[in-house]
Amino acid sequence: MKNKFFSTNRITLIGMLAALIVVLGISGLGIIEIPGLTIRVTVLHIPVIVGAIIAGPAVGFMTGLLFGLWSIIDKIMRPTVVGFVFYNPLISVLPRVLLGLVSYYVYIWLKKFLPKGVDVSITSLIATFFHTVSVLGMIYIVYGQKYMEALNQPKELALTFLSTAAVTNGIPEAIASAILIPLIVLGADKLKKK
């Protein structure tokens, strides 16, 4: 009996997307530093969303898992003042696994009534905001005060600080996703048809 969740094509796609996450992470192209902000804008979530849309929830889940594990490895290799928060899988892994699932199910729902491309774009916006809010939300829930202490900021400003970061980082990430992901998905669809 064929395993429909982990076919050779899906395993290959998971490997390619995971490799892309690592290459983007190591090269620095996947994390864009904005002067004056302690939280960096990432495009490392894009392969997770692409995988979920193209190949389904199993690929989204596995790619998200690998992205989360990469987050831990990255912070071990390149520690930062607040990087300790990513040693906790509730922050580094859980939101990324959920990102893969949310991306797929939002896309499946939206494609019922939106034209191709628009459905992918809106899915990308929603999934990216979900990713940003879930990571920063978990940082607040688990490490809010400790996070602010590491930044030498008043503890009581944790919610304000992280909410502001969600807006200032989330908007550029969402815009990048809404532009790039439809191009990738529509390009992959054309290749499938050949």
C-alpha cells in the first residue's frame, strides 16, 4: 500500500524546502536585520507556507518542524542577547509546525471562493501574521519579563514592546510573503502541468 502522506515526491520536496531554509539562514538572506530593532525580519517562513500550499498539511507540518529545529540550531551557533528564548521548543518549534498546518487549511478554505493567485496571496498574509503573532506571543507568555531584562528594558513594557514588534516586523514580512509566495506557487503549478 502506498503511503500517501510521505511519497517520494513529498519527501524530496520537504528536503528541498528544509535545505532552502538552512541556506537562507546560514547565508543571512533569510533574516533581514533592521537597524534599531532587536527582532529581525525573517523570510524563512516562506518555504513552510509554500510547502503546505503545494503539497498539503504533512509537508507543511514537516517543513515547519525542520524550520523550528533550525531556529534552535541557529541560536546555538549564533547566540544573541535574546536568542535564549528560541532554545524552548514552545517558541522555536510549535509556532512553525502550526504555521504549516494553518497555511494549508486557510488556503483550502480560501480557494473555494477566490481566484487562483488571490487565494495564495491572502493565505500568505494570514499565515505570516499568524507566524509573527504566535512566535512573539509565546515569547511574551513564556519569557516576557526575562526577555525585557535581557534587553535592559522595563519588564512592564513587555506586551507593548512585543506588540509593536509584531506590527513593525509583521507588516514587511506579510508584504514580502504576499508577493513572493504566489509567484513561487503559480510557477510550481506551471511546472506540474508540463
